[in-house]
Amino acid sequence: MEQKKNYALPIAVMFALFFMIAFVTNFAGSMGVIVKNQFQASNALSQLGSLANFIAYACMGIPAGIILKRKGYKFTSLAAVTVGLVGVAIQFLSGYVESFMVYVLGAFVAGFSMCMLNIVVNPMLNTLGGGGARGNQLLQLGGSCNSIGGTIAPILLGYLIGGSMDTATVGDAAPAMIIAMAIFALAFVIIAFTKIPEPHMETPEEKAARLSGKQEKDAYGPMSFRHFVMGAIAIFFYVGIEVGIPNIANLYMSDLDWVGPAVAGSVVGVYWFLMMCGRLLGGAIGGKVTSKMMLTAVSMLCIVLVLAMMFTPADVRFTIPFINTEVPLIMFFMVLCGLCTSVMWGSIFNLAAEGLGKYTPAASGIFMALVCGGGILPFVQGVVADAIGYIGSYWVIVIALVYLLFYALVGSKNVNKDIPTE
């Protein structure tokens, strides 16, 4: 009982940081509507904030894992929330200096923080819970907080922008950014004054061996496994799919006079809410359905939904009951995609990490670096949208989904079982 009492506060902080990871990430994606108006950006350039945010993962994924190993949870988490506060502050200032590049810089800096936090919060929650069932329970609760943050960000930003994107500026989003900075500052204070266990920090002996250059070099690594390499590519495509589907839909709806940013943000919020529902459902049936079966099923269903969105007449409308507003029927198929994307990450990770043994930690760092697909693919989709229109740009998503289906059916097989992993 004493341990639970001691760690209740840092556990709550980890939940708040889980929330912030999705909130800040989805905030960058939703800001595309504002950027397009205030800085007169194209559809492609409106996604540059997301691109900068996710490119930071490619730069920081592996280094953050090294920092965590050498400096521990507390140092890494304090550094992460500090960087996050600075990144959001730069974005906050970009609206007042009216500089697009300052905004992109802020998104890039915030991306460093999101990457570091992703690497910290999962193992830290498991450690604070003592591992086992309790640790897994905390991770599931943390994942729910993550989904809530992802749901609120586009809804809040749409509300702050109001009914038209023609007058949207970064200043409209100031209240949300102030809240984010306050949470980061509070998290820093609480973590700084909390004793946190460090079971995975390198020992003095390991440090001495590293500094002396006497560490043994392994002939193999995670990249020696074909199914992992193809799984890393799948993660790249998956995060791009997850982000690209709602980001471009948000731009599309915000451009329609009879919809507008406020309603568009709410509809996109439903997509992220369904992702949370899908994760809860996936957790409930995960013990009965293999990762291969799950990824195959959701990839096929998502392809069908995206194609339905692309080929349903855009002028067909339906009324959203809880806000009594008409939106294009194709957006109904868009939000349902959230149920599919919700379980893809876990399925891909499990398939790619199967049989890696001692190479799993290094594989996790590589996976985190490939999260940059969440910025690159939406940017590519934005380029295509500028060329052939919003709806036509979803061919990029279809191609990526076909690869995920291929990986589930063929690419996920471990053909390198002769490599020692103990």
C-alpha cells in the first residue's frame, strides 16, 4: 500500500503526459487549417507543421533511447517536458510575429519532446506499476488518456477558430497552447520532486565498459531480420495513414462554406474517439485473435472504407445528431476508419518484434524513428491534393493500406530463425 501511495502522483503525471503526447501531436495536424489561411499556404505546406513534428522522431528516436539508458527516466522525462514547453511556446509566438518558419520550428522542437515522452512514459508506467498485470493495467489506462487527448485537440481547435477559416489565425489557438504549456510546467515540478525508480539505467560497470571501448560488438541486430525491416516500413506507412486520413478531411470540410472549421474539428474528433473505442475493443479480444488476423481484417476493412469515401458522391449529405449539422456522407466512412487504425500499431509491433529476443529494445528505438511517416505521408498527400483534389489524394492512403495488408499476409513471416537471440 505504501508503494502505491508514494507513486500515485508520478503515475498521474504520466497519464497527463500520455494525454499531452496525443494532444500536441493532433494539435499540430489540426493547425493546418489556420496555417493555410494566415500564411496563405498550399495544402501541402499546411501539413508542414505535422511534417516537422514527426521528422523530429526520425532525428530523436534512437538518441532518446540512448539518453534513457544512460541518464534514466527522471532526467529524460524532465528534459522532454522542458523541450515540449519550449516547442509550444515557439508556436505560440509564431502567430504574433506572423512567421510561418517560426511556427514550423516550434512544431519541430515539440516533436523532439513527443518522441522523448513516447520513449519514457511506456516503460516508466510499467515500472511504477511494478510490472506484471498492474503495469499492463496502467499502460492501458495511459493509452486511454492518449486517445482522449487526441479526441479533444481537433474539437477544441475547431471551436477556437469558429465558423470560418477565412479569419483563422494562430492567435485563435492561444488558449489551448497556454494550457499545454501549463501542464508541461506542472509536470516538470512534480517529476523534479518525486523519487522515481531507475531499474533500466546502465550500471557503473556497463558505463565503464562503454567508456573504455570494451563492449562486445554483436554480429547481428534487429535489421538482420527481414520481417522486422518490413514491419518498420509498415509502421512508417501506418502512422501516415492514421494522421493523413483526418488531417486532409479536416482541410476538406473546413473549405466547405456549409461546414466550416468548428464542425470539421468535431467530426475529426469523432475519428479519434472511435480510435479510443477500437483500442478498448482490441484489448478485449486481443487474447483470442492473432495479430496477423487482426491486421489483415482491419487493413481490408479500412481499404473498403476509404474507397467508399472516394467513390460516394460528395454532394450526398447526412445530419450529425448531436450537433444538428449536415456534413458530406463520405465523412461517415472517414470516421469509421478510426476503428481500423486503432489496433494497427500493436498488431504491427507484435508481428515485427516476434522472435527478436535481445534485439527488441533496439528495435523499439528504430520503430520510434519510423514514426516520422506520420508527417511525411500527410505531406505527400497534401501535394497530391494540390494536384488532383482532396478526395483524389486518398489514393496515397489506399496504396499504404495495401502494403499493410501485404505485410500481414506475407511480409510478417520470420525467415531468419537461425539468428541467435538469447
